[in-house]
Amino acid sequence: MQCELCGRVCDCRPATVDNVEMMLCPSCMKYGKGMKTGLGTPAVSQKPILERIKRPKIKDVYKEMDKDLVTGWSDLIKNARQKKGLTREQLGFKIGERTVTIAKIENGDLRPSDKMIEKLEKELEISLVEKVSNVSSTLSGRRSSTNLSLGDFIKKEDT
């Protein structure tokens, strides 16, 4: 077993260090109080401390990313604004954004955030997102799609 204080692998014994039950090696016993085991009762068997730590569950952040901006979104926003007869200042005021931000979005220099996309869609009565179909990561000539690098997806042109 591994000592939970120094990490040495040896014959560890149960002890308490600052009211925490731990498994300690003989050299680390000086830092804690040994726990008594009665006759016929075995020593307390605890899991190593790393196994006792609760780890948060890993969440797949890409699972819910099934939408993307439509192509030509900047022109779509500009045309919809003009069709409604709004200036950039008026649109910015209605959705709570600066005029400069609206100008950058219409010029394609700034991609709108998800919140801003919702505001623009509601105010301009347009749809700026489209559902993305699942992209297959299999390649011709390969049977396994695991451990693919970016270079695996790039076609090499013959020169």
C-alpha cells in the first residue's frame, strides 16, 4: 500500500493526522497518532486518498453544438435592417448594442455572440442559424476513425 503522506510504498498502518484518518508508513507515523486495533479486529482498510477524491464528471461541450451561422450572415443582417428602415444607431439602440458593433457585424469583421444572434433574429425577424448535420470523420482507405489528426483530413494535391 502507498503512504498517503509521503507516497512511499510500504506496509502502512492506519493513523490520524489532524483528525483525518490516513494510511501512513512507519517513518511518517511521527506526524500522526496511530489508531489502535483491538484483538481480533483487523486494521481499518481505506482506499488511497486519490481514489476517495470526488472528481467532477467530464461534460462533452461539443455535444450541443449543432447550429452554425448561415453563410452570408453579415449581408443578411444588413439587408434586413435596411428593409425594416432602421439605421445602425436605431438597431443598436433596440438590441442594446453600440453602433460600432453593429457596423462591424454588418461588415463581417465581428461574429455576433449567441445572445446577440437571438436579439438580431427577434428584432429583424430573420433566421441566422442553421442546423449542422453530423460530419463523418471516416476517411477512404481507413477503417478506424480514431486518433485522426488535422493532416488526415487535408487532401494532398498532386503537383
